[in-house]
Amino acid sequence: MSELSETRSILAAPQAGAFEMVQHAPDAALTGLVTRITGYRELVAGHFRQTEAASLTVPLIISFGGAFSIGLGRTPGFEDRVTSFAAGLFAGPVVIDSFGDAHCIQIDFTPLGARRFFGMPMTELTGRMIDLGDVMGREGRNLRERLSDVATWDQRLAMAQRFVTRRLAGAARAPSPVSWAFDRLMASGGRMPISRLATEIGWSRKHLANRFAAEIGIGPKTLSRIVRFNHVLTLSKSSQGDGWAGIAAECGYADQAHMARDFHELAGTTPAAWLAQAA
């Protein structure tokens, strides 16, 4: 019998009391680069499952406990187990299994922050999870050891932020045309035409796509799609009146059917099922 099949099957997100989570809003110096630093520990044995929709977060997980099993666009298996790692952008749902012994810090980078922090073409992380030692070498392994020796969440989160701040400061550089293009797409809610963006920069669409993927991890068209879809998710939690049809129109979809297709491809579910799960 495999290790996974020996766990008590719950296959739902941990409920209140089954875990502890401490979140830290980064200092102003990290604005636009880091969105959140979180401490997480599971307190109850079991087999838990969470599904996350496509997002623009590039997480760094530093683990002090058991492994996660993570499947990109599919149900994970034993071969998908990871502990401390960095994960790039992925235009699809991410299925995360944990087993009651997860204990970690998660640092959430923006795509621009991740490019500066990791100092590599972001295509090397796209749709992948890379071990902490492979992506950061000895520096990453030493950070994990120092964090594991700290007694409280407040001390750990503060230490993690100091490390991130120093590393980003050492990698500071002038904004590139890609960062300008990224900000324009974000401000437009993913609705700005890529051809217009390329014209304003003075590049061909192909050159823009190649440079954008290297610095962000995905092309501008895919990024726009994820931005627009995440706007849908935000509105769906508070929208009244026109319902899904109104949300689709407000977010720039041709019709509700196109929005439903994005739900299937980017969240792995239907609009109604997602909303019920989020409630």
C-alpha cells in the first residue's frame, strides 16, 4: 500500500482548527514585488485537497515539515511530492494535496518581483516547481536552516522579510519596457490590445511576446487572460443584479460562454461550482 493511500481521506481544504496560519503584509519597500508572507502549519492528520485557480503569484515555499503533492492541471500523485520549492506561473488550475504535517513559510512574489529575486529568465519556472536548493543554491538551504531554528512565527516572518528585502535591494535595476507593459496590462484589467502595447513600445508583437515571457514567465496575451479572469473571481464574490452575464460583460468577455470556458481552463470548474466552493 502506498504512503498516500494510508492517509485518512478527507479530500477537502482543512477546516478551522485543523491548521494555523499567520499572514504578514510586507513593508512598503516591497510594494509591487512581494504581496504577502505567510506562515502555515497543519495540526490534524488527514489527506487534504485544495484547488487554486490560475493566478499571477510566484510563490517560494520554505518547508519545515512534510511534503505537498502538487498537480498542474491534474490530480497529483506520489511522484508529485515537493517540500521547499519555487513555482512559476501556470495558466490552469493547481491541485494541492497535503497530509496533516505541512509546516512552511510561503513568500508570494509578483512576476516582476520574482524576476528580480531569482535572477533568471522566468520561463525556467513557468509551469514547473523547482527545489529550493536548485533555484537558490546554498543561500536557499542556509535560509531554511536559519528559519527552522527560530521559535515564533513573528520572528520567522520578520527574518524572511529581511532576507527578501536585502536580496531584492542587491538586484535592483532600472525598469524595463516589459515592466512598463506589465503595469499597463494590469491597469487595463487585461483588456488592452497587445498590438497597441507593442506599437507604443516600438517593438513587434513577436519581440514583445519573447521579451515578456523571459521576464514574466508567460506571454502578454496569456497574462491578460489571467488578469481578466481574476477580475471575474473578485466580482463574483460581491456582484449583484446582472449575475454572471453582467460580470462577463464588465470584464470584457464577448459573452457568458467565453467566460465559462475560462472557468473550465483556468480554474478547472464551472462558475456556479466555484462560487459554491468559495462561499
